[in-house]
Amino acid sequence: MYVSEWENGKRTLSDRYAAILRKLLGVTDAELRDSGPAPAVPSADGYDELLSRIDAAGSVGAPMVKAFNDQTELLRTMDRQMGAAGLVDQMTGHLAALEDALNFAVLPAARQPVALALAGASTLAAWQAIDSGAVERAWRHYELAKRAARDAEAPMYLAHAMAEQAYVLCEAGRPALGVDLVRDAQRTVGGSGSPRLRAWLYAAEAEMCAYAGLPDDCRRALDVAMSAIPPGPEDRDPDMLSIFLNGVHLTRWQGNVLALLGDGDAVTSLYGALERMDPTFVRARAGLHTDLAHAHLTRAEYDDAHTHLRQARLLASRTGSVRQRRRVDMLSARL
């Protein structure tokens, strides 16, 4: 009854219920209420307030930037294990604080560290929005991440934001344009990117090519990615904390791409990744079970496909992943 009255404008959505619905649906307050920001009230003399905010931004030093980055890392860990829907309020507030600090910082020495922190947080927020099905919000967050990366003079973060933004294009039905954007990201970083970022960018290109129906380009990009990934279990790059990637993760990614191509060898890669996967990557594990279901369907192994789809659905529901549930539903329709 309440939902009906909210939708028909017969009852005002209270802050109490808005907080519950934001976590349930993974949307921002503006998206939930479908309202834009209130117009600013003109002021005859706002210089005092402006200078106050500039002074506050100028006091954002290394300890505060570290606190911002620590908050991003905490949100990243929570997202990885519990999903994005319940974090929308925290993420929105975190981005607003970072953007505010950047908007009123004047000199490059103050702006660049904050801009770098904003670039990393914005790509995380964008991926969370994709996972929640809020594609327009995701696109805007990627645009913010790119602006921040340019302000920080950080080509690695810029390339990462560009390549992740290609997933919005791909899921909107424009994979060929996604391929072009990933390749432009590779050119943007050039030879200054780390080996781990280089592997990530080529794996992303391979996935875009698979969706675009370019199997030869896909396999070439996969080969480059596999040759570029550094050895060992470490999955974080000190210069590129936004990326989690090591040999195990890349093997899973390779299996996903091979499954998209209809390659029967995908099953071997995916089971190998499943055995070695970090159990804290709950949403990624849902994706891995979905990939295995896809690979088994390609081989007409329907019982195995059904088993993995059931696991994927449970994990996707646990994390509230709209993106993974959509994949599960599409594959279930083929059984």
C-alpha cells in the first residue's frame, strides 16, 4: 500500500523509509525521489564563505588524504564481500567530501593528491553503480574519475577509468565502441603503465572483442594479457590500487572470455580459478559460477550448468548484484 501511494504521489516518502529503500535498491536519494538539487539562494556577498572553504581545502594535507584513501579501501572491501546496494549512502557522501575538497583546493600541490584519491573512489563508485543497474550514475562517475585523473596528472588512473567505462557501452549494446575506448585507454597510458595495468587493459580488450564478435583480436589480446601479468600471488599494484589482478584472477577472466567465444577449453580455466580463488571475493565468485554455467551450456552439459547457476543466483542475491542476476536469468532461459 505504501509503495502504491508513494508512486502515485498520495504519500510523501519520509527520510526513514528513503534510507531503507536506498540500501535495498542501491540508488541515491536523488534517484529514489527523482528530484534534482534545490537551486542555490543568491547571496549579496559570498566571499567570506568562499574564502572559508578555500582555507579548509588548503588544510587537507597528507593525513587527511590518507584518511580518504583508507575510507575508499574500506568501502572496496565491504563491496567485495557484501555487495554495493547497501553502500550507496556511504559512497555518495564519500565522493561528495572528496569532490568538495578538490573544488576548493587552489594550488597543484594541494589538488593533485586529492584528485588522485577522487579518481580511485569514483571508479569504485561507478563499478558499484553498474552492479546495481544504475548505468547513468555509473557513466557520470566515470566522467568524474577521468576529470580527476587528468587533474592529478595520473595517466594510469585515467586509462583505468576509460577502460572500465567501456563496460557501460558494452552492456548497453555497443561493444564495438567499447573496443575502441579500451584501445584508446591503452594509447593514453602508453609505456608508462605498470605490467599489472597492462595485463588488465588487454584482458578488458579481449572481453570487449569477444562481445563484439572479433575472435582473432580477442585471442591476441588474451595472449598479451597472459604474458604481461607479473608472477606470484600479489594482486595489488602500489601505483594502481584500483585493480585486483594476479595469475588466478586472470585465469578466471580468460575462462570467462573463452566461454563467450564458445570455446570448450573455458571449463578447465574456470575450474582452476575456482579452486584457488580468494573466498572474500563473494561477488566475483558469483560471476565465476555464472561463467562456468555458460561454459557448460556451450558444451550441452545441462546438469552442470544448472548446478552452477543455482550457486551463482544465491551469491548474486547475497550481494544484491543486479548485473550478475541479469546474467543468471539470461542463461537460465537457455536451459
